[in-house]
Amino acid sequence: MSTQTRERDARAIAHHYDVSNEFYALFLDPLMVYTCAYYRDPDGTLEQAQADKLELVCRKLRLAAGESLLDIGCGWGSLAIWAAQHHGVRAHGVTLSKAQAEYATARITALGLEDRCRVEHLDFRDVPASARYDKIAAVGVIEHVGRTNYPAFFGRVHAMLNPGGLYLNHGITHSFHWRPTSHTEFLTRYVFPNGDLAGLTEMLVEMERARFEILDVEGLRLHYARTCRHWVERLQARAEEARRLVGERVYRTWLLY
């Protein structure tokens, strides 16, 4: 991977995630989970649904106390912290966002979890080649990887798993007959500069080529639709605070997104 490509990836992540921790806190839940929630109750709160989502991920990974977990693109550390708190694992999160890493580290310290949870401002590709984990999660990361990089990405993840380990890949896909539109052009230009989506079957094929055995597939599209509606409502309710933090342009861009 070229230095130029790494720098581009870092800029793209900073463009989206380093807008302001305070800005994201306006519309995310208290755990700062930035992915679709999991609504066991269709009329449930965002807070409960995001806690249920973290637990869903941990359950799918069959986490057990004492195991090691790598959270690739860990965001504000919500999954790593939850797994360490509630499942007793040794969690290691990495993110390309400096703001996210600083937030997560402060929260880990405040919760007294330094002995079993850490988050680094680090490119996943710079995790030592010798590193091995019992379980690995990548939630909302594959959209940034790029389809041409799937073989290298999935191959690297597979190599980092201990024998019998599990990997959970959570991401947005597009439909089989997807075509670019003005909506997707807006998103890739102003919101996700390096966004690149694939179809579900295309992704599964690349995972199988990397020697993964697919054990479970679940679609959460309807959960994501409700999550986005909650985010919009919460952001609109705190519009003036958002404008003070990031300005009119960013506020309106994120509202459209």
C-alpha cells in the first residue's frame, strides 16, 4: 500500500469523523455508537437499541472471558468498551481518527478499564504482523476499504485470527441492480470521500476466497432506516448547538446525509 494511498485514507476518515466529538454527541446515543441500532422493540429508544446492538455483536462473536478481541475501525470505542465491561475480554481497538481515539482513551480511563481495554490512533495495516486475536470485528469499515482491496483486507484479517477464531464483518451493501445517482454522488463528494460499496454476494465471495467459512448472515436494513430517522430527529432538535459547533454548511450536509 503506497504512502499516498494511506494519506488519502487518513484524510478521508478525518473529513468525516473528526468533524467534532461534541457534534456527534448531539445525535448519537450516550455510548456513541455510530452504526445501525438493533430494535428488538420497533418503538424502542435509540439508547436501548444501541445497547442491544452491541450485545448482538458480542453474541454473534461468542465472546468469552479472557479472550482477545480486535475492533478494526473502532470509532469512539463503544464496542471495545462494552465487550471488556460485559464479557471480560481483552479488547484492542484501532481507528484512523485522532479525535475518536482521544475520546475513547479518556472514557476507558474514566471507567477504570485500562487493564483490559485500549484504543489506538493507528492504521489497521500497521498492527504488528505477529498479532493474533481470538475474535475480530469490523463494524462499518468495509465501506472504506475499496473493492479492489478486499483480497488484501480479508486475507490480513484471516491471518490475524487464532485457530477456531471468529470474525464479524458489518457493513452497508448495495443491491444487485444498483446504479450511481445524484444521491450517491453527494455522499461520496461531501460525506464519505472514499466510500465504496459492493453487493452482498460479491463481499461473501471475497471472504470465502480468503478462506473464511460463512456461518451467519443477517440483514439489518430496516433497523438502519429507523436509526437514521432517530439521528435526524435528534440532530434537528439541537440544530442551534450544531450550527455553533460546526457551522451551517456541515450541519445541513449531515442533515441531508
